[in-house]
Amino acid sequence: MDKGIYCLVLKNQGSTVRIGALGEITFKPGWHCYIGSALGSGGLKRLERHISLAAQRDKRPKWHVDYLLSSPLFSLIYAVCGVTSERLECRLAHELGGDEVPKFGCSDCTCISHLFYRQCDPEEEIISAFRQLQVTPTTKTIMSPCVEDNI
């Protein structure tokens, strides 16, 4: 199984969601980019878990991003991933940077965050960040269901 890094791209109308020990976080309406790694034994199959959680919304959250994936207020729109055996998720987070949600998804590193906000679709920016790291990006469209019709 290929190993690598990925960016989940979610969209919402603006909401407040309880994120485990981080507590309640207010999210601006727009696009949210979560950076993760898939270097474990399952490799990039981890994306299938995220997609399944976003579609079913029936599992108990384990990681910070699970709270967004299982929330009816967020839609998983697409994912960008790339094959690498290097630990590049923190460098990808640094490349993407910008308006972050502090401490989100980075309890195992020294990054400020692994979740970033954008007003507009960040796909080209994400692809550029992957290429800066010399990782070939692949985009997977998902469009998970959402309770909010106007997302």
C-alpha cells in the first residue's frame, strides 16, 4: 500500500463544533484544509476511513478532524494526496499556512496547526504546495452529504 500525505478539504456555512479536548471552536463559513499523514501500515487507505466517516457519520471521533467529518455542519468536498515515504505533513502545513485553527490536528508535532481556513476553493494553492515539496498531487472528489443545503 502506498504511503503519503494528504489534505482533506471541507466546507461549511459557519458553525461552532466541540472538538474533543480543544473544546468548542467557532469556524468561519468557507473552506477548511486539514493536513495529515498516511505513513502507517494502511498507508493512503487512511483516506478511505475519512471518506467513510464523512459519508456515514456513525463512528465515534478519534482524531480532531473526525469531529468535523462526523458533523452534519461540514461537508468533505475533496482530498488531495501524494505518495511519499518522508514525513512531509508538517512541511505541507507550513507551505499552506495562513489563517489557522490553533492546535488543531498537531498534538504530535510542534506545528501551530494542521487546519487552515480559506474563503475560496484552495485546490490550486494546495496542488502548488504539494509540488513545492516535490510530491505529485492527486485530487479525489468526494462531496459528502451535509444537512445544510447551501454549502
